[in-house]
Amino acid sequence: MKCNNTIEKKRIVFLDYLRIFAFVSVLIGHKFYNYILQFSNDLTVHATPRLIARTILPFLNGGG
């Protein structure tokens, strides 16, 4: 005898991508924040990578 009480699990794909982004930002924030901060302030590095590092730095502060 089959039970008809099964509930369909509907996943919201956008939330899956948001979870991935949150995981990656926390991981990078905890492991690489100081390195990226030093990289963004290093004047021997070309201006474009420093600008990119400065742009993403606020998103990584404290694990995002």
C-alpha cells in the first residue's frame, strides 16, 4: 500500500547560488583577507590588480 503523504521538495536555485557565494566569501575572508589587504596596498603591483583587490575587499571583511 502506497502512502500519498509525500511532499515534493522544490528547490529555489537562486538560494543555492547565494549559499555558494556566502560559503566562498566566508572562506576567502577568513583565509585570505590579510593577504588581499597587503596586496591592495603594495605599490610594486600594477594598479589594475590593486583596484580589483580594493573593490572586493569590503565584501570579504570579517568573512563577508
